[in-house]
Amino acid sequence: MPPRLNLFTARKGIPMLRQPAAQKAPLNLNLAIRPRAGAGAGLAARHSSNSSNSKTTTAPQSDTEDAPKGPTQDPLPHVSEEKAQMDKIMSGGKSCTGGAPTSPELEQGTPVSEILQRDEEAQKHMPKVMQDQMGKSKPSGGNNPSGTRGFATSARVGQDMQQQQQPPQQGGGEGAADPSAALVANMISNITESAEDLHGLKFGKPEALPRSENHRARYDLVLAKFTNLIMKHGKKAQAQRNMSIILDYLRTSPPPTLNPKRRLLPGGPPPAQLPLNPVQYLNLVVSSLEPLIGVRNARGVAGGGRMLPVPWPLGPNSRRRAAIKWILASASKRRDPVFANRVAQEIVAVAEGRSSAWERREMVHKNGTAARANPEQVEQKKKVVAAMKRR
């Protein structure tokens, strides 16, 4: 069904009524906001284009000019703008020599130091820090520059190079060699020696892991040896428990009273500090009791089937084993029912020089000293036996 009203015909028949701009009452608001220059110009242009009467266009402008201004309206130009205007008036924005303009750059702003340099009155009231900075920047006189440099690296490097190139002079005066050059030469020699020690390796040798980092050998040598020797029937856990009791006894016992005739090895801690480290306490006692030599019997050397004692040196493991065996043998004679306490008491007795293990050590050394001529007879006997076999 077609519409009853034709829009095109209505457009031609209805006139457009437009009210003139002069009949509009001007809007006068006393605002404390200063309008922008561009916005005011655009508003005036729109009024002039919409109205044909020139008298009506001046009415809103006069009202705007007569309105009271707020405290933030029409501010004074800042220092840089004022300086730029003064330079433009005085020199036209160019220097006297025709070079670059002397006015400040408005895009970057003006540093406070430059403002204070132009204002002598403000320099009297500026902070003490800025006064000190301006005093340092002033030239001291003559042709010296405004700033000072405390240390010249380039000059120092040049002097060092010249001193290294010059041969050292004798006499130790002012021309003596620089110690820094000797230090550099020493470093170069150390690097050369370390490179020679590599023997074809591209990189340096890795450092060996300490004994404590190895799972199978993480315990102290003397502690592990002592634990293995007190073990019976393969019961390692029982031996470790006994060893723990022994260390606790050494830790809680009073400091030992040393015997001047049977002293411990030198270089150890004082007696008052021995209970603080029971493992070191045990190491010192065992190392002091270790024999230096051993005596064994050689059969048939003296003739008639008699055995001849022959001294021979002991290795570290054999010496340690002999000392621990003597301690355990002496501890077995004590009356304490607890095995660990007997061993711990014997260790303290060895430290104080009261143990019978010292007597066994002295006896071994005495027999070895008495039989120190017997090894020659053994060598002669070996030569005789070898000659008889050749025949």
C-alpha cells in the first residue's frame, strides 16, 4: 500500500523558516577561564558568516573584553620568552657578527644556572651548593680553562708505556724502573710458566676434588682405619657406634696433662684445645705413637738355623696400623665393662704418657737400633747364596 504523504511534494510546499542571528540574545557568562586565541577567532568567523549585519558581530566581542579576568588569565611571559623578545628587539635575533641567533631556544628551555648568571641579585640568594658550583666553574686566571680535571688517564697511560720501553737504570734514583712494569713482567712470566706446565692441554687442568667429596673415602684416614680395626665379625655398624662413643668421650674429657718425656708431635694445637676437635685429638695421638721402624727375623743368616733380627722402615699405613694395635691391646687390659670407654680412656692415657703402648714403641726402636748392623750380613748372605746357585 503506497504512503499517503509524499515527502518530495511536502519539501517544495513547506518554506524553511530561519530566525536571523541578530534576534538571538548573546550569552554572557563571567567565566574565569581565558579562551584560546584560535577558538575566539573561529567563533568570530562563524558569527560573521551567519549574520549579514556588521553591527551585531561587535556585540559579543565587546562583552568579552569588558568581562573581568581571572588570576590565571593573561600571564607574563617566562624568562626564555622575555629574553627572546629582547634579543629580537635589540639585535633582530642575530649576533653582532652575523652568526647564529643569540636568543635562547624556546623548545628546550633555559637552565637555572644561565638565569642566575644574568641576574646578579638572584646570585646573592641562591643555595650554597649552586654558589660552590659556580665558583668552581669560574676561571682562576690567565688562559686556564673553566673546568679542572683531577686525573688524566691518557697521559698516565702514555707515561707507563714510555717507562716500560725504557731499560731499567742502575742506582735506584729517579730513573729507576717503575714497580708497575716489574709487576707486569712478573705476570707475563707466570703465565708463560703455567702454559709450559700444561704439556699440550688446550685448557687448564681441573682441580682435584677434596677427599670429603668422595662418597667412598669421605671419612678421615685415621678415623676409618681405627673403625675397621675395632670391628669384629664384620659388624661395621657396631664399630661405627663404638667410634661415635669414643669421640664423644674425647670431646667431654678434660684437657690432657702432657708428659715432658713422652710428648706429642709438635705443630698441633695446645692441650687445652684438643677436646674441641676430637678427630684431630685422635689423629695427634695416633701419629705421635706410630713407630718409625719395624724389626723382623731373618732365618739362616747367622748360620746354624738361627734367626737374626733385621730392622726395616715402615710405610705410613703400616705405622698407623701398629699404633692402633698397641692402643687396642693396652685397652683390653682395663676393667671398664664398656669397650668404647676402655678404648677412649687408653687414648687419653697415651696423650698423657701413661699408657704401656709407649713402652712397646720404645722397645721396638731400641731393638732396631741394636740390630742396625744386621742388614749388611743379610746382603752378604744373599750374595753367597746367589753365587752358589750359579755354580
